[in-house]
Amino acid sequence: MPASPRLTVIGTGYLGATHAICMAVLGFEVLGVDVDTDKIEKLSSGEVPFFEPGLPELLTKALESGRLRFTTSFAEAGAFGDVHFVCVGTPQRADSEAADLTYVDAAVTSLAPHLDRRTLVVGKSTVPVGTAARLAALLRSLAPAGDEVELAWNPEFLREGFAVDDTMRPDRLVFGVTSEWAEQRLRAAFQPVLAQDVPVKVTDLQTAELVKVAANSFLATKISYINAMAEVCEATGADVHDLAEALAYDERIGGRFLRPGLGFGGGCLPKDIRAFAHRAEELGVGQAVGFLREIDGINRRRRARTVDLVVELCDGDVAGKRIAALGAAFKPNSDDIRDAPALDVAATLHRMGADVVVFDPAAMENARRVHPELAYATSALDAARDADVVVLLTEWNEFRDIEPAAMAAVVRRAKIVDGRHALVPAHWRAAGWEYRALGRPSLHGTGHA
Ligand code: UDX
């Protein structure tokens, strides 16, 4: 076996494509595997099928190095790889809150028959605790090499928009293993990353599976906590923005993930907390994480409350009113609209009879596909033309940079809902705008942000 293991990455979606590209750039021979021929063709020709800053350049570099190739053949993957990373999606099931493990199971059952020598298979997908042990047994039973095939778990914590950095320089690596050999193989498969003194936590399989959902649950809890405080602020006239800043000075609390507003969305946090609550119930410990249902509820209420604010600014009825929706992606620097709070709010306003015009710097194509009923503009100013209310739904930097006076000149009525606490209220009020944000008094004394 070579000193540097040859890697396959099964599943070339967001996580897998990023992992394959970064590992090839770091010097490994990598084979990306997917059942989707369209994705494989795009990646092979140098096209990243989603928006991620920095990744297209790295894909070009990796392809030019000759160290990265893509295939749809599991036989080729089995023959090529020493370490196989499973990076397929685990979406929420259509019929329940549980994670859908169809793709993980399919990846393992397709690969296993081609494993005829000592091999390590590494799960990276987010799965319900207990899945790894089941997959390990499945692998052993299906692989010609039997017990020589081991399974490890290496959860992935990358954030969209920062995927390259998070992969090249993660906060930590978690290696869930059942043998010393597996640990050493994983260390070899991450050698260039480990060389940067990235801490490694070696655990058993089930702890590694849990780290991921525990981390995402904590992050979701932090966001919903401050949004719960926003609800209390609204009832008292207090200002959640100032409250969050004051809390953040306490190093034990910290300011990150304490930004109030429209709440969390995306392909991970919402479905992960639901799947975790569901799994805990199956295990008979549902009560221990019952609070996650509350976290989800607080998060959903933020969307409804944002709609309410827009209605309020439209004097109680949005029917026939023109609403400029700034943002569609679930967060900035992403074109991902999965469970996007922004589009949820825009679509709800449309259903209530408003004439909604959306602009997003990256997610227009995806938004149009899923919400063809909405109107789309070519810029923020274009969206705001003749608007009765402007509502900021995704905190792209270019929205922060909008000149309030320039936008005031094109709207019908200068009223703005800042759904992400991204703007400086004093600037907007000075330019004649009625500024509103969740959890902030309607007329802020000093107007500072
Ligand atoms: C998340 C985790 O951060 C990452 O570690 C995991 O691997 C996948 O899930 P991601 O979905 O890319 O990553 O988005 P993240 O940056 O975590 O933001 C999640 C959502 O929370 C966004 O909708 C964002 O707008 C919202 N958010 C974030 C807030 O509302 N307030 C905050 O303070 C922070």
C-alpha cells in the first residue's frame, strides 16, 4: 500500500465535491464517484455544479494536476481506492422527520462487492446514531474481503460559503474508529491537514456520529435562544440587538451564532435537529432533547413574525402591495435555497396577495425554478422600484452597502423591514425611511446599530 492512500469520494454533491477537490489540491490521488452522470460530466469538464467561493479555481487546479478524476463506476472505485469517503446526502424523509438513509445504504451496497482487499470506508454523511455500526456489518457481509473491510466515521462540519477553508483548515477532526489500523489510515488520509496542528479527537463510532448532530443542535439552539429573547424584547420594547451585543462580551457566551433575525435554514440545521429529536425518541430518550422541538418552533415563528411586520407596514393588508424581497438564499455567499427563510417569507407574502419582486446575487436561478410564481429583478434597486415595503431577507454584503437615499428615490414608500439586523438603522432613518427589525423597538432612541 502506498504511503499516501488513494482516496475515493462517493457522492459529489456539496460535501463530496468540496472534499474531493480539496484533497486532490492537498496532494492525494482522488477519484470522485457519483451515480449522477450530469454531475460527473460537469465536474470532469471543470464546472462546479453549485456556488461556492474559491472552489471553481481549485477544481481547475486539481484537474490540471492530473490527481483528480471522476467516474460513475463503483468497480473502478473499488479497484482504485485505499480509503473510500462516503459523502452522500441524508435529507429529511418525505413521510417523517427521520433522516432518509437510502443514499448511504445504496453507496455502501454498490461499493462493497468491489472491495477485495484490506480497505477503509469512512462515513462523512450526517446520520442517526447507530447507523455506522449497521453499515459496518453490512460492509463485512457484502465485501469479498469480509472482515478486512473496516468502517470509520469522520463527521464533516463545513459551512457553505466557507467550505474550502473549513476543509483545508478545520477547527478539529473527529475520527470514530474501531481499531488502531483505522486510526492510522485516517491519519494518513488527512496528513497535510494534520500537519497544520489541527486537533484530532479519536472516538468510537457512535460518539463520532453524535458529535455532528450535537454540534448542529447547539448552534441551532444558540440562534433560537437569541430569537426567543427577540420575542420577549418585542413584548417589552427592549432591543434584542443591544441585548445580544451585551451578552456577547461574556466570553463564556460569545457573540457567534447570536445574531437575531429571521432564523436558520439551509440543508443542515433544520433537518438535523428534527432527525436528532426523532432518533432520540426511537432510543427512548426523547425527553432529553425535547427542547429541540421548541428550538424548531421558535425558528419557524420568526418567519411568520417577519411576514407580520411587512403586513403592519402595509397598514394591515398586503394584497396588491408591491414588496421588494432582498435575498433568496438561506444565507449569504451561497446559492442554496433549501429551507430558505427568505423564500418562505417571499412566497407567503405572495400567497397573501402581494406583488413580490425578488433579487438575490447568486440564487436567482434556483429560486425561479422552485418559485416561478414570484417576480424577479436584476438588482436590489430594480427590485425596490415602486415598492411599498422593502424587506431584507438574506444579509448579502451588497445589501449592507445599499445607499439608503438612492433606494428611497425609487420606492413608492420608504419602509424597510431588516429581517437580518444587517443595516444601520440611523442611516436609514436619516434618509427618511421607516426602519423595522424583529425584536427592536419601532423608533429606536439613538438609532445606533
Ligand atoms: C451548518 C453548520 O454551521 C455546519 O457546521 C454544518 O456542517 C452544516 O450546517 P450551514 O448550513 O452552511 O452550516 O450554515 P450556517 O452558516 O451554520 O448558517 C445556518 C443558518 O443559521 C443560516 O440560515 C443563517 O442565516 C442562520 N444564522 C446563523 C442566524 O440566523 N444567526 C446567526 O447568528 C448565525
